[in-house]
Amino acid sequence: MYNEKVMDHFQNPRNVGEIQDADGVGEIGNARCGDIMKIFIKVKEGRIEDIKFFTFGCGAAIASSSALTEMVKGKSLEEALSVTNEDVARELGGLPSVKMHCSNLAADALHKAIEDYKSRCRN
Amino acid sequence: MAKRKVYLDHGATTPLRKEVLDEMMPYLTNSFGNPSSIHSFGREARVAVEKARQQVADAIGASPNEIIFTSGGTEADNMAIQGVARALSSRGKHIITSAIEHHAVLDACQSLEKEGFSLTYLPVDKYGLVQLKDLEKAIRPETILVTIMFANNEIGTVQDVAGIGKICRSRGVYFNTDAVQAIGQLDVNVQEQNIDLLSMSAHKFYGPKGIGVLYKRQGVKLKPIIFGGGQERKFRPGTEYVAGIVGMGKAIELAVAEMETKTAKMRELRDYFVAGLLEIGGVTLNGHPQQRLPNNVNVSIHNAEGEALLLNLDMEGVAASSGSACTSGSLEPSHVLRAIGLKHEVAHGSLRLTLGKDTEREDIDYTLKVLKPIVARLRKITGTLVRE
């Protein structure tokens, strides 16, 4: 049901964990549908210097979180904001259609983390 | 411990027994006659079908003329529920069922609801048991059918079927029970338990897929829902699946003959397995601790998600199932786990492991050994996300 790339990210997820002194944190999903993601970012000179995640969810949820962190690490905030959930699915070589809406939320979580970072800067 | 293949999904289906296949083979090859034909080919097939009918009847304390062969459990459930509704709608349009039925029953009931029938879905306690006093209160003058499963397919809880049957009989209401998981694991006797209609499926007890039975007590009013010929006393027209029927007869005969010894062994292994799972920590048992199917283990592994658990177990050679949304084909976790009061996140971490007659202690030990690091790894990915 999942391709090799998805299974690789699921089995060996990159950047799992928490950044204690994160500059931005974003959480998305709910227990009802079974997928929750939390993304932590460290920002330096407008770039994502470090990114980590926690995910409670199925194989697609874990794999998409992992893939997203690899895609945006080192990128500028603008570049990171332009990454969509569909881009993550494409990077993974596709996800089963039933998973596209419930489990493929990592980019949304990242966008929330960036918003959080920006609102912290304003205050 | 070397890697091995461990099948712990016998609640989904069981392998076909060699002895059963041997009985079936002639009817897939040389003895291909249509039981409705009057020539020797047809008569030979007819004899085989009637022998199997007797075998099924003997297994549940019924008479052969009360056995209707169907394509499986789902069809039998539909025939019972929709058939009674069609036959008795002039008398009343109220049906009672439970919140934890298989979808074969729930969906059939919901289709009747759309046609104007009123349904009562009895709640269950935290173990999944229907309370008899709730049933007594729910029966109304216009109630025409009570349909409550014998044993639950997900959490294994076994209902007080005899108690339910007694109430229904005394109140003059038909009692239908989906006994798909019960055959070969529990004592089923339609007379002692006052059962009017009962569904079963051969592939759950080492028979072939695509064949089942509806038991209909003599005199129970039922209208057919399929039309087209005189087979199965017009209740289920269509040329009989002779090889399947023969296989089902043999499979049920063996299952009932071996039930005592096989279930004693499964009960012991089941309890050993549950104890091992609880030792992992953050694991809770779903369903009743004793009043459950001998082969059923269902636990929630907190802070880990069901599909992720299944994928990892599969990579280690262990086949299991889950009530998480991701595996149910919907966005919601299992209605059974929700009905026993589990929170969504706990329901999503459910794991069902159903033993078979040949499951050994080594299979359980292997499963426990590979499961521990999987749980630890998934919990690390979950981190601090789920707060209970």
C-alpha cells in the first residue's frame, strides 16, 4: 500500500524529537481522525536552521512529517512557506488517496510553526 | 529467535483445512452435477448437499430443514433482518440491535431505518456487554426483531445469549444472532438458547470462503430478498455452491468435535499473551477479561497508532489487525471501541490479535519479543503529543 520511499521515511524517520528553545512551534490534527503532528523550528537569519517533529499517527503521517523536515531544512522562510502538503506527497512519490487529507498535514504544521515564529518576532 | 511467520488474524479468516479440501475436491472436478438435476450427476450432488445440511444442523442443535445455505455471513445477516422486516412490517416496524454489531447487521438495520422502520441501538457496558434489563425495557408491542451478536468480532466479548433468547421468546419477539465468530469456539445450541435465526460463515472455522448458513427455526416468518428459483426452499435461490457446502459441512463437524481441546489450549495461550502485553506498560485490555472468545486478544497500546503498529509487525512477519481509523477505511476509529467508551486516541492504538487452533506458545513469545521495540520506537516518534 505504501511505496519504498514512504516505508523508508516511516521506518527511519529523520529529525524526530523536540527543540527545547524552539523559535516557532506548530501543531495540527486531532485525536478523532488519529493523526497529530507537532513541528519545532529554529530560525537563523531568515532560514530554518533546525527542524524537528513529533507525530502520533499512521505510516503516511510519520513519513510525510519526516520528508517535510528534510525538504525545508536550510531553506528560507519564504521558500518553506511555499511548500504544500501536495509537494510533500510528491516528494514521497505519492501517497494512497485515502491518506491525502487525513494524514498528509506536515506542511500545514510547518506553516503554523512559521506563523508562531513571526508573531513572536512582532511581540 | 529466528524470524518467523506468525498469523494472528484468525478473526478475519482461517486457512482451509486439508481434510476439508479433500472432501471438496470431487465436487470441484468429476462430481460437478447440479443438485437440481434428476440424472445421476445431479443426484450425487444432491446427496452431498443434504449430508452437509445434516452436519451443520447437528452442530447447532437444529433440524436439517432449518438450514439455508448462503454465500456467507453477510448475506445470512441481511436475509434474516430484511426478511423478517418484510414478513412482519404489517405487525410492527421496530427492531432492536446493539451498538457493537458487525456492519453486516448495522448497515442492514440502517437501510431499514431509511425505509421507515424505527431502530433501537442498545448501549453496552465498558466490557461490551448488553444489559438484559435494557433489552427488556426496549421491547415494545410493535417490536418484531431483536438482533444481537453472539460474540463480538473485534473485542471478543460474548453476550448472555441464553438470557437474551429467553427474554425474546417470552415476549414473543424473534431473536436473530450473528454467530460468525462463535462457531467452533463456543457452545451454540439454538434450542437451549432460544435462537430463532442465526448466521455463520465457513471460512471462520477452517472452511472455504464464499459459503455460509442462515439457520431459520421452523415456523419463523421470513420473506426472501433474492428471487430466481426453488433452491433452499426458495429462501436463497440460485445453483448451490456444492463444493463449498460440502466443505462447510466437514469443517463444522471437525470444529465442533475438536472444540473442547482446541479452545482449552487457546484460552491458556490467550491469557498468557494478554499478561505479556500488559507487561509492556501503557497497555490496556479491551473487552471482557473472562467472558470473551477463546482466541481473541484486543489491547490498546497507548501513544502508538494502530496502522503504524500493524505495518511494523508485518515487517517482522506477524499478521494482526486494528480498529484504528486508518485500517477501517473511514476517518473514524471502530464503532465498537467507541461504544465501550474508549477515547479516540486510545481507540486508534488498538491491536487485535486472534489465535488459531494451531497457534503455539513460540508464536506468542516471538510476537511479544518483536512488539516491544516497535512500541518503544513509535512512542519515541509520538513524543509528548498525546496527553491523556
